[in-house]
Amino acid sequence: EVQLVESGGGLVQPGGSLRLSCAASGFTLSSYAMTWVRQAPGKELEWVSSINSGGTPYYAESVKDRSTISRDNAKNTLYLQLNRLKTEDTAMYYCAKDKPPLYCSGGYCKSGVIRGDMFGNWGQGTQVTVSS
């Protein structure tokens, strides 16, 4: 059975950092593209970052230069390091198997509209709250 379990969220002050984790089971994570998305209250799903099966990272403009997506193949775990956090980063963060179509230029990427049914597997999410 495919399962994804996110952890690492919490309450942090603006300018702080968090490392989010996504532990995968039921499949070999390194064989697939993986994605982080987020959803703030009252907002649409927002694509944040993806990594393809070859290890190439992709970032949204909102987190470019403040984030690093990575994976530990031995632990079958995906990570998202978030630095210099802003209040607008407050959201529920989810990891998902697969990558949406992306349009990349100038060091960052944009996605089309993100819908939950674009991905076959989701975790339960981990809450990130950035507040003073």
C-alpha cells in the first residue's frame, strides 16, 4: 500500500526555518517525481516545489532562493527545507507522488491550476504557521 506521511511543521517566527519531511512506503521514492504543494485557509492549492526522478529540482517563484527540495533514497524520504519564512508561507503542506506540468524560465517555474486529483497519492499534511 502506498503511504505518505508528512512531518516537521510547526509555529515559527518570521525569518525562521523549518525542514519538512515526507516518509514514503509502498514504492521506491527515487523512481518517481515528487511534489510539495500547500493550501492556506480560503486559498487554492499552490504548487511549491518538485523533484524529478533524476534529482532535478523545480521551485515556485514564491520560494525560490529560500527553499531546497531533496530526498534521502536510503530512508525513502522527501524533504523540503524552508528558510527565511514569511507570514504568507503559512499553510498546510502536503507531499504527493508525481509532478504537474511546469513552465520554467529565469530560475523558477510556474504551474497551471493545481487540483487534488492530479496526484494519485497524498499525505495527511503538516501545518506551517509563521507568526510573531
